[in-house]
Amino acid sequence: MRLGVMIGAERGDMARKVAKLVSDIQWAESAGLDTAWMPQVPNDFDCLTMVALMAAHTTRIELGTAVVPLQAQHPIALARQALSVHAMASGRLALGVGPSHHWIVRDMLGLPYDKPAAYTRDYLEVLDAALAGPGDVDVENASFTVHNPTVLAAETPLPVLVAALGPVMLQIAGERADGTVLWMADEKAIGEHIAPKITKAASEAGRPAPRIVAGIPVCLCATSEIDAAKERANRILAEAETSPNYQRLLDRGDARNVGDLCAAGDMEHILARFKQFADAGVTDLSVRLLPIGDTRDELVASKYRTREVIAELAKAVQ
């Protein structure tokens, strides 16, 4: 299992965010992590722009998006942007995409969210054709009528990962993509629901075994602080309360909230939790650093302690 870190989700002073992104990715590469994943927070930096920035300050680490909402731009525009960033990153982009959630697409953007799975399948048909360039992209389906020439092409493979939680989306991800990017999925949900379905779909489509990227919060802390870490996770990361997609996924596992997903405790406890995810079929773990403390100085110190342990664990989970 490859170990990576989520970068860019933390709120803070926007004037200093660029320097912080650069500092965080330089740490991730120097620590030996395999990947870094940039989420697309609705009111924050563009995640593909973050990848381009981080690519300029690194040489090895894979840089992924987790994830680009499909409804926000035309597939030709996304292909053009992704191929450009992939070239700037010397072939290190992993393009994570997904149909997002009703509260973002419908309530915030004012766009339809009636058949997200069908829309995703149609979108991927156009995106795949555009990423396979150069040449003419000629695709007509229920959502798109595209006749667009392109001169862009990827010199090295550009993996596309699809956020997939339910059976239909897992089928699409297995058939049409290189894997899936997850959030709010525990070991049981992955081992009994996600991994079997996406792997079967990929095999039946004649595709390689898919990547399964699971995002979880991680906090290095004393045993007496584990409950506080879980409470903080529930307070600042509780998307499940407003996302039926996540609620349905939680129903397939043992976790009842994001706090239950949190790997909190000492180094041995965190490593044991990582190994449980690997045994469930996870190929890539994306760590969301979760500092705890009552003051800013305590939060910063907690973050750095957790980072040191993650760097050590990167060697142990290979």
C-alpha cells in the first residue's frame, strides 16, 4: 500500500496559503511519501492549479486531485487543463474526478443533479477520448454532442480515478477509469463493498486491477486523547451530516461518523489501522492530518508530531 497525504484542505490566511502549500508538499516529498492529494473545496483554491504549483517545487511525488467536480466544467476544458498540468508535472498527475454532491452542484452552483451516475458515464466517454489525443474528439451521447479537434496528448499515462461510493458508480469506475478516490469509507465498507465491486467491473472490462485510494484522518496522540481527536474530527470534517452519499456508505461499514474513521493514538495503533485498510484492499492511503490542542501553538505542535510519525510509517507500509 502506498502512503500519501492530503494537502490544501486547511482553512486559514489566504495571503499565506501559497507559501504553506509549497512548504507542505516539500515536506511530503522529503519525507518519502508516495502521493499528495489536493481536495477541491468549493470556496477555496483550484485543485489543479495547486498541482501545478506543487509540481514546480517537487521532482518525484505523485500529485492527485481528490476530486474535481465534473459538473463545473465541460470535459474538453477539463481534458485541456489536465493535460497541461500533467505536462508541467512531468507526468505526475493523477486526475481524480467525481459527480460531487447535491449540496454543491444543485444548491451552490444551481446546476442539475438528477442522474449523476449517468452524467458521469457520459462525461467520461468524452474525457477519455480527449485525453487519448491528439486527434478529433467525436462523441455523441445523452449529455454531450462533441466534435472537437485537439493537438494535446499525454507523453506518459495520465490515470483517471473516479469518486465512487454506490454500486452503479463503482461499476462505472471499474469499467471506465483506473480506480476510485474515497472519503468516509471504513475497512469493512471497502473490503466487503467497494473493493469487490470495482475489481470485478474492471476485470470484466479487461482493465488492470483498479487503484483504491482511501482518505482518513490521522492524529498522533496519547490514549487519553483519542476521544478528543475523534470529537475534533466530527466537529471539523462532518460532511456526512449533509451528504446522503456518505450516509449510505457509512451504512455499509462499522463507522458511524468521521470520528470513527480517524486513526488516532500512538504510532503502533496508527500502523495497525493502516494495515487494516491495506488488508481490505486499499492500494493508496491518503492521510488527512488532524492536529489537536486548545491553542494555535498546540495545534501546530500536534501537526508536526503527527507528520514525523507519518514519515516513519511510510517505510513500514510498503
